[in-house]
Amino acid sequence: VSQYPSVARDIALWVSEGTTADSVIEVLREPAGELLYRIDLFDEFTKDGRTSYAFRLVFQSYEKTLTDEEIAPIMERLNEVSQSEGWEVR
């Protein structure tokens, strides 16, 4: 257990129907980097042939308190990866 607080960020994505939450998590895990502590799915619904997944990403360091300036580039990278997969960030 880290003595430093965690930082949570949410990302919601429209994906094609049939894409599983687990497959989205697999794609997001690597570019999220070593500071990613966990990813939790907290919302899911399907509409008009697409599925929306909302995830809470929890980041934590064992060495220091993380700042917004450290997390923002990670979230930007996740947005870019999502778009390259053809997913729409909502």
C-alpha cells in the first residue's frame, strides 16, 4: 500500500457493438503506463449499434504524490490511442 494518495480520472468511449470492455481495457493498459494502479468499468450501455463504456482509471505512485501535470499527458495519450482504434471519446 502506497503512503501517497491515488488520482482518479474517467474516460468514456463509444465503441462498435460487440467490442468487449475487457478488450478495451487491454488496449488502454499499456499506454496508461506504470502509474496505472487499476481500471474499473462503471457504466455501460448500447444505443444505435454502438456501446458506451465508462472507465475510472486510478493512478498511484509509491514514491510521490502525483500532479495533474503528470496525469494530463497520460490521459491525452489514452485519447489518441482510443481514436486510433476508431473509438469515439465522449
